[in-house]
Amino acid sequence: MNRIDRLYALVEELRAAGPRGRTARQLAEHFEVSVRTVERDLSALGQAGVPVSGRQGRRGGYVLDRSMSLPPLNFTPQELAVVAVALSRSEHVLWARDARSALNKIVAAMPERAVGEARSTAATVRLLVQPVPGPDAEIAEVIWRAVRENEVLRIRYIDAGAVETTREVEPQHVVVGPNGSYLTAWCHLRRDDRVFRMDRITAAERMPPWPRPERPTREPFVDGLITKTPVWS
């Protein structure tokens, strides 16, 4: 487990522990690292604004502020099973870790009996998975941040003819579909909207901001398929 993943996992472990908390030694044994490494990680989380506090004494340890925990939830076991199935489909490199984290938070706030029933229900479901090429995780994260924060990117892109070009693009959407994931963007090289397969983007870097004209953003049409926005409510 790399350090970034371990930091996320530390927060989830403390969240699951609730007010009981965990000692540095318990955390070190759980993640198979030294106590000193755990203490450095906890210090880094604190500096990043995560409300982790230490308690002194025989029952001392580290706890996460209650504001970071969910109260008991009134999901039915069937609702929890549906949430688990839906989150299981979030296997894209951008959201897989967040999907696991979200499910762990919900499970930690549910009664143990309801969780057991939900696990049994979810175990009766099978998902059809089509293997597709995935993007580089670090490149995908740069792209995702640029989409969220409306930033310009400089990318290196290999097209279907194996020709590599360097382009400056204004990201619009991340599109996830059965044949892979894509970036839609205004391309300065082509002076038009373009769709880029993310696994063919070999490098991506954020550009300094500059004045940009307002352009209408069209709904993307990718691989002959229409798109839809995620259901929110």
C-alpha cells in the first residue's frame, strides 16, 4: 500500500473505530508499518486539516472528530445492498477508492445485523464486466482536477493512426462508458470540440490560467452513444 492510500485508509480506520479510537501501535500492526511511520502519517493528516486528536493515559490513542462520522443510518438492508451494488460499478481509476470509502462509511454507521443481511443480498447479484483499457492513474487525476476546476491542459495524445501530437485543450467532461473513458474538450490545435480517449493520453499538465472566451458546451456524443448526467436526487 502506498502512502496516499494508507492516509485514506487511516482516516477510514479511525472513522470506523468511533470514540474508542486506535492506538498508534494498533494502527501500525493493522497496516504493517512501524509506529513511527503511523505517527508521521497522523501528523500529516493533521497538517492537512483532518481533525485527528490524541488522548493521553492508559486508554489513550487517536480519535477522529465526531463531525467526520455519520450518525446511525436508517437504510433498510435492501437499500444498503442496492448502494453496494451501485458503488461496485464505480471501478474507474478516478472513483474506485472513493467508492470503497463511501461504502465503508455507510457500513460503519449501520447496525451489524442489517449489514449482514445486506451482504447476503448483495452476494446473490453478479455484474457483467467488459475489460477495457484504463488510463494512467496520475494522468487521470490531473485531467479530473482540470475538469473540476475549469483549467487548461497541455496533453500528449496518440490518435487512432498512432500519430502523437501535443495539444492545449480546455476540458469539458469526463465520459465513462462501456468501451473506456474519455475527455471531451475544446482543442486549440483543431479549433473545435474533440473527444480524447484517456488511455491514449500519455502526459497531461495544467497550464497557467489565461483569458478564455465563453464557449457553449455541447453534450458529448461518444462511440455512437448518447450520454446522461449521474442521478443526484
